[in-house]
Amino acid sequence: MKIKYYKNFLLDNRPSMEQYADQLINFQSKNFINFTVDSFRPNEDLFSKFMIFKKWKLRYLRYFSYTKQIKKISPHDVAHVCEPQYAHLFHNLNSKVKFITVHDLIPFVYKKKLKRNLYLNSLSLSYLKFYNRVFAISQNTKNDILKYTDCPEAKIEVIMRSVEKYFNSNTIDKNLVCKTYKIPTDKKKILISGNIFYKNLSTSLKVLNFLNKDRDDLIFVHIGSENEKIDGLKIFHNKLVLIPFVNREELSKIYKICDLLFFPSLYEGFGMPLLEAMSCGLPIVCSNNSSIPEVVGNAALMSNHDDINFFVKSINKILDDSDFKNSLRNKSIIRSKKFDIQKFHSNLIKIYQEEINNHYKKN
């Protein structure tokens, strides 16, 4: 079986999509050696390099250049498009069977807030119905696909994400990690992430402000691009450690030095930090919307995304009650085992094979 994963343009600057595609390729290349697994990344063509405005350049690249580039690719068995904004590639994919992953439909969920023209997004999503299968990374995402597109439910397959095996509860040299990233070793550490509005960083900082009034033994560790632009940064100059995006294996070490993950997100298609944290044995305090309950089950303390009082009390209890913290830690580890990486990929390969068999029966 020849499997080809279709990536984004580098100009898209979508680290989470890169991560998803790389996980698929790297794991399957090493563990399904009877298959040929590779990827295609489109390049900016000469014409696009003369385009000044990124918005128009991306539109040209996505809807014209990409479709033109893939016409030159040799035939293969499986084509898997890794992001829904490229669903319009369908008719140009030179494969026997075709798949696509939908992570979230945030532009549609927050259409009023974002005030964006979604015509081209809608155009791409109108092609979902033509794919052999559409992979949704949560039931919540499946529900959004049914709400915002005309994709038949029978074609949608919920296959939730997994994480690499170095996201685990094994012990590490925490002092060394703290030294590397200039993180105080004598403070309790609360991990937060993301700058995009739906990550709800404003609530995280409000909670930090309340915690800061009663205790001086903690810091927040923030991971994300451009985190130096966080509003109110100067107020928390000695309470907030900023770490830019790091490679995946280094990221797992950051989780392991922290005491808990605080994740008051407004919306998640899945919520990878939740699974990463659980796999490393972190207690979690989080919001209770979208896909989050699907991912954490009973392993987290959850409430509404703006329930400041609940979040402050929950964090204090975890930091002050070691037995309670350990019970949540154990729940996280147990819950994380439901997202087995081998099972995830085996399910994908099984579906690929089923659709190829159906293809040959029809032809």
C-alpha cells in the first residue's frame, strides 16, 4: 500500500497541523514497514513570490497553485489530506481512495466574533462529501461537521488523537530541565498554553492574580508562539515564565516539571495539551465545553470557562493536598491509556484497507 499525506504550505504557519502530519508519517514509516508512507508539501511558485499581501498570496497558493502541483504526483493507493481547508484538492488527488481529517471548524463556530468572509472555507468544506471517509478527531468535531457542512454522517469516522510515547510518567532530572529553561526550582508550577482567543488566556491571568494575593510559592509556565506579547505581562513579571514552542520531546519534559495543567479553553476540536498532560501524569483543572469532557473523562476538575472561584479553589487544593494531587495524577495516567498510539494508527490503516478493498470490488 502506498500512502501519501498532503501537508500545508509552510506559509500557513500551522504548527499543530505540522505536528499531526509528522506523527502520522513518522509512526507509520517505522511500524508499518510493508507500506510506503511519505508526504507531499507544496512549494510557493515564482508568481506567488511577487505577491505582497499574505492573505491574497495564500488564497492563490491554496486554490490554484496547490491543485496544479499535485497533478504531477505519480499514482498511489491512499491520499490523506491533513487539514479541511484543503478539502478542495479532492478531484486532483491521484489515488485510489481519499481521506481527510477535520480537526475543528472554529471559523464557523466563531463566525460573528471573527467577522470573516467564509465563502472560500465553505467552498472547500463542500468537498468533504466526496471523500471515502472524513476523520473527525472528536465527537464534538463530528457534530460541527454535521452542523456546518453537507457531509453525510455515514462518511464521518471519529478517531481521537494520540501522543508520542515520550509523553509518559517516567521520572526525569527536573533540576536540569528547570536550569535549561530558567524556571525556578523552588516554586510550584502551573502550566498554561496558547495565545489564540479561544485558549482564554485572560481567565488564566485572572486566576493567577487571585492566587498571587494569597501565596508566593507558585509561578505560571506559558508555552506558545509570540508569548512575549501577552497582555498584562509586566504585572506578572516574576510570576510568569515564557517558553516559546519547543520540539515535542522537549515539550514532554516541560509537562513533567509542572504540578498541574490549567486549561480554561473556550473551545477545542480535541485539546492536545489535555492528552499530553494526562500522559505525563499531571492533574488537570479545565473548562467543561466542546470536546474537553470527551478527552479527560473523570480525570480532571472541570467547570465553566469563566468560573474563576472554582478554578482558584481547585488549584489551591491540588497544590496543598498531596493525597488529592496523587489521586488526580493516577486518574490522568489511567485515562491517557485509552488513547493508545498503536491502536490509533492500526484503526487508520484498517480503514484505508477497507476502502481500497471496496475500490477493487467496484472496479
